[in-house]
Amino acid sequence: MIRPQFNLYEDIEQKIEDRQKFSLIIINAIDAPKHAHISGQVEFTNMMHYLSLWALAAGKKTMPEKWINAYEFGKARMALLCQGDTNSVVQKNFKRILKKGYLHTVGDTNCLVNVECNIATFSGDKDKTVWKLMNDINFHEDLEGPNVNINSSHYLFSKYELLNAIDTDQLELWYQIQVDLNTFKKVGVEALLRWDHPKYGLVPPDEMLCWFKFYSLQSVLDKWVIATGFKKSQEWRLDGTPTRISINIDGLSLNKNCDFVQYIKTKAIEFEIDPTLIEFEITEAIVIKKDSQIYHALIEIAANGFNIAIDDFGTGASNINYLTYLPINTIKLDRFFCNGLHYHDLGLFLILKLILTNSIPNGSLKNILHKKRYKFKRNTSSYAAASTDVSTLTTYTTKMLKSTNHNIVAEGIETYEQAVIMRSLGCHIGQGYFFGKPRRQ
């Protein structure tokens, strides 16, 4: 019997929890697109079912003493889960059978399906070999984006741990101040996720977010973030200190969940939210196409009075074309744009303007001009002529965005110098360690 794909995840998690050794074998029909095109989708699905039974029989033949289960795994793959280790001899014999291919018969027609396999063995609670294999072969093949990268994570979290973190209040929202760059006065905060793990302490956001995506729990997490952020907004309003909160949501939550916008509206009513005090920052690794589900979800969110921001603009999937059709209020420039910026990176006119307005310390002009002259000489070299520095990209990006009449937020500001520069280039709001680190509230 071929079991559904979701049973594979459940069985793997159970074995990891029980600290049982096991081997995962992923079998791929190499020429699947050709057979699907020739036979049609219905017959191709039927063919994959019989291919799975054939692979299961091959597994039981080469590993007669082992417990083996077979599972669906996407459209052109299947998986075998085997108890214990599979040594090199067993693997070699199994691969020898697979190398011959699977002969599928429909009526009087025979077709040979070429297959390949990848094998990973779980041998301990910190062994990520199995997860790496599933990730490498496109665990989330139904999503319109790149694979979820768990390989760089230093942790191994089960689905149970993540859901338990939500249910037992291990997750927290910390808040980082955002300021008006002209006055340096507070204009809002960004809600940032933190996990106070009972064993590991504070887990870095990137280390946990990849696992929520890996288990397809991103929308569950986003709903928790929204409810928690809305609750804090209500608390501040009742305390007489209404504050604008920027809340991050993943584009995939809007893409795969028809009830997500309704959830936002329901929670807004529950916590009596003033939508003008909430800004949703869209973080996404997929392109938001016009007339896509994400597009229509954002239109509906904006129609309910909420502000929309595009996060990390200039990196990832965010692009200038968004400004022509998405209901965006704010553009957040990635920290890349102000990383390492200095006064001498500016044009001479801007430098003089900043000195005249007392934005640059007295007596600094000579030093700035000296560094600018050195930079000019360096940039005329053959090496620099073939490259573009960050200051040039920042200048042209902000100049372009100024013409769009959106609020421009500069992230990652760590010095007064960077704050002055980003203000002079046209950014309205600043955020970064110079103004304050994320804090518990």
C-alpha cells in the first residue's frame, strides 16, 4: 500500500522523537515530463502508483528483514522509509534494480521509466541528513518559490516543538523604534519575532523561521504574530499611547490561505484596532504577480484601511514594478543600502549643503574632501571602473524612489553619520541600532 505524503512527515517525526535509526529513500522518475506528456495526466498518475509498488517490492527484496513503508512524494517521486541502517552493500543492490528502470504497460504499449534514488540515514537527534535530502530535492515543490534552506541552521526542530512554542508562550514579539529622520522623534515601531527556547535560550529569527517554512507552518506563525501585535496595539491605545506598529507577514501566507485576510479582519474587530496604526510589511521570496492571489489579498487589506509596506526593497524578489500596481504606502530599503556609508560617499553639493545646515560636525570638511579625493582616484582605476559601489546604488535608488511619493524607510542605521546621509538622500524614516535595539515591551 502506498501511503499519503503527510504520513511520511508524521512517521519521520515519530521516529526522531523515539530516537530510532531509519533510512529515507527518495525515488525520482527522471523522464516524468516526457511520460506525462505522452500518456496524459490521469494515466501518468496511474503509472506512478505502479512504479511505487515496484520500488517497494525492490526494497523488500533487497532488505527482507527490514520494516519498509512506501509513500507518495510529489507528482513524480515516491519515498521509502526503512527501519535501521542501510549499509553500502544493500544500497548497491537496491540501486542495481532501480537502474534497470520500471517497465510500464498500457494495453499493447510498453514504456520504460528511468529512475534514480537518493538515500539518507538518520542516526541521532542532531543529524539533519534526512531533512537536508528532503530540502535539496524540493520539499516544497508545490510553492512558487525557491526551496526552504534549512542547511545553514544550527538547530534541528520538530514540528511538535514549533507548535508547542506557539501554544506555551515561548514566542515573543520585541519592538524596535522607528524615527522621523528630520526630527529624530519616534513615529512607530516594528514588531520582531523572538523565540525564548527552554533549552537553547534566544534562537535567532533566521534559525527558526526556516523551520516554520519547512513544515508549512508559516501561516500559523503569521496568525500568531498578527493576534499578538493587535493585542499590543490595543494595550497601547487604552494606555493613551497609540503607536503605529509594523507587522511582518510572509507573502506565502497570503498566497496559500484563502481565510488569511478574513482572519486579519476578525482579529481587528476583536481588538478594536485602528487600521491606520497597523502597517503590514510583506516579506516574500516569490514574485507577486498582478492578479495573483497575493495581489488581491493586499488590495483587500488596503481597502480595510491598513498600510502596506514592501520590506527589504532592492534585494530578493521585491522589484520596482510593484510600485505600479500594488497598494503600497511604504518602501523599506534593505540595510545593504546604508551599510558602510560615509560623508565622503556623497556628492560635493550635498556635502556643502550638510555643512551649511550644521548636519556635519565643524572642522570635518577638510578630512571629508581628502577622503573623497582618495576615493575618486581609486574609482578611476581599472579595477573600480568595472564595479559599482554601494553609495552609488543607494544614491540612485533613493533618487528614483523619491519621485514615487511613498514613505521611504532606511533600515540598518547604526551611526549618526548614516542617519544624516540617508536623510539627505530623501529617506523619511530611520530604523536601526543607532536609534535603539529591539526590546521586550
